[in-house]
Amino acid sequence: MVTKWGDRETRRRDIVAAGQRLLIESGYASLQMRDVAKGAGISPGTVYTYFPTKEALYATLYAERLEEFVEKIEPLCTDTHNPEDLFVAVATEYLEMYRVYGRELTIWAVLGGEVEMDDQAGAQLILAAARAYDTILHTVERLRLDEADDPAMVVTVLWSTITGLADHFTSVRQHLHPQNWDETVRFAARKLITGTGTPG
Amino acid sequence: MVTKWGDRETRRRDIVAAGQRLLIESGYASLQMRDVAKGAGISPGTVYTYFPTKEALYATLYAERLEEFVEKIEPLCTDTHNPEDLFVAVATEYLEMYRVYGRELTIWAVLGGEVEMDDQAGAQLILAAARAYDTILHTVERLRLDEADDPAMVVTVLWSTITGLADHFTSVRQHLHPQNWDETVRFAARKLITGTGTPG
DNA sequence: ACCTGAACACCGTTCAAGT
DNA sequence: ACCTGAACACCGTTCAAGT
């Protein structure tokens, strides 16, 4: 199926699809504009009439993946009653996303305006990030593990820990430390949520 | 002072110094081999007789900074008795390092061999990272907050949390959430170390 | 031996020319 | 209007030639 001349809607999807395939198959280093163009069946110049920069394209890809992430965790947040189990489940979903999209562009960087993103790509990413944030925040508020805590701070710490763990495990991967994702994440959850108390 | 022709020791220091200055002043994007060469008072080709790749140069810079980090936290680890205070102090030192060296090359990536680093630069970084790891590990073992915990796992979780928080705060910087580093880190420390217990 | 700097390779991006 | 693809800019890296 060849996209028709002038069908900008479909063309745009072609570009996004080509980009996603490259990212998933071989990572950010392989997301090259010439290859994206080739994958979408167009010339390099054309890509730039849809996305002003490579960064904007990447932001769009990331935003779509974030939306998928939110859709995956929303039912978990509603249904899972054990906070530890929920933490592990959300962290594991996050890990899957982080494997492909994690190391290159932080949501915070976009939110903070450090990355130039004048256009709609940035807006879409910010919206998706806000939705993810709200989902977590509402869940934290609903669970109310410790009413004295500021929920926003709880979210920051939970999110940072999950990011840090995902970063650690995607880098160290199959090597080195004999540690196990599930076990480590559950351990972190136990510490953060239930607490342990110092002995004697 | 112009480095003498053939003085490889001093020349190498010139290159490292030029690299550090570029990194600190304007970040990784400004660490360009032509500028490193100019800063060291040599031609681009010469840099490559000292460091086989830009990555190897960066690994050396990072290793030196890590050594400085270890020197800074070692006395803290020995002298600070309150685990919460220690966590905050170490995290804050880490944040300073992460501002400059954090986002580009994880120690774990080098340790895991994902980054090509055949030569001495990789070895130096691995050594520095191992020293940092051991310092933390020994401290965790000494404090023995919960004897049932596996110290290696404790270190992984502590380290991941610190990395995640540093990542969050260096990205979000002066924008957005009105949160405060000290307050947030101390909150994380309280959760991770002392624990809170669920109410009711 | 050590160093120079022009040249090569690669990749994001632009733009005059095509349909 | 939309699209092409050669060309430009930039930067990591190499190597024949200089001292």
C-alpha cells in the first residue's frame, strides 16, 4: 500500500510508524532521518515538512508510547489493592518503556523547556506526561499510606526511584550483579511503602 | 606556559584539563574534539594519539570526577552517625557530580561492556566506580540498619534512588514543581531508612 | 617519535527544482 | 501544494606529510 500523494494524515502516520520501528528494533542511535524517510517511502526533505526537527519527531514517538503506558497502568491503579504489588507492576511497565525511550529525552527536560519544542510535538508530550503524573498522583492520594505526607513529594520520590531502577537495570542488563528486577523492585517497594523500622 | 614538544605526560593533562573546562562550563554538547584540541593548544589529530575516541576521553574525565566524589564522601561515611543525614549528604555530593557528568554515560554501561572501551580509560572508570560502590557497601554493612537485608540490594536501591532524584532535579531545575532538593531527599531517606509503617 | 591540518565519513537539515 | 534529492553544515576521526 503506497500512501497517496498529498495525503498528509497517512503520510504522517507512515513517518511515525517508521520511526517507532527503528527505535524498537535497534535503539536511538539508529533513528536516523534518512532511514526514517526510507522507511516511510519518502525523501529526507519531506520528513521535515511534517516534523521540524528530529527531536520533535522523537517527542511525538515518546508521547505516543507514554499514552500507551498510561493506558496500561490505569487499570492496575484502579484494581490493585496491595500497594507493594502495584508499585512492582507499575515499575515493570515503566521498565519496558524505558528500555526503548528512556535514556534520550526526559519528560522533565521538555516540561522545563530545556529542549526546543515550539510546536505541537512538545505539547503532545507534555500532555501525555501530565496524564501519567496525574494517574500516579490520584492513586497515591487514594491509597493515603501516610496522611502526613505531601502527595506531590511522594510521587516525586516514587517516580525517581522507578526511573533510577529502570536506568540501572537497562544498563547493567545481562551482566555483572546477580540481582533480579522483581526482587529488587519489591524490596524497594517494601522500604518505601511499608517501611521497616530500625532494629532494637 | 607552553607544553614542551614530546612531553606526553603534561600534554595528556592539558587535554584532560581542556575537556573538563568545556564540560563544566557548557556541558557535554560542547565537548567537541576540535575545541578540546584548541584548549590544549594542539591539533585535532594529536588528541587521538592520547585518546582513541571521544568516549574514552569522556570516560577519563568521568573517572577523575568519580575519584573526587569518593574522596568527598569517604569522610562523611566514616563520621556521620545519623543514616538520614548521611544519605542526604551523599546524595547532594552526587547531585553536584551528576549535573556535569550524569546524563551521558552511565558507569553501568561501561561496566557492562556496552560501550567500547578496550583501553585504559575504561579500566580507570571501572576502578573508580568500584571504589565508590565499595565505600557505600561498607557503610551500609557497618550501619546494619536491618540485618535481614542483603547489603548489595540495599546499595542498588539507595544508588538508584539517588540517581533518579539527581536526574529529576537536574532536569526540572529552576522550573515547575516547587519542590526542594533537601526536603525531598530527606523525605526519601526517611522512607528508605527509617520506614514509616502504614497507619491504622 | 611526535605533531599538523587537510580530507573523509556521517548525519541533521535546507532549498532550488520538479510534479 | 507537495515532494525530491543534491548540497550544506557540523563534527568525529584518519592519515599523508612535516619537524
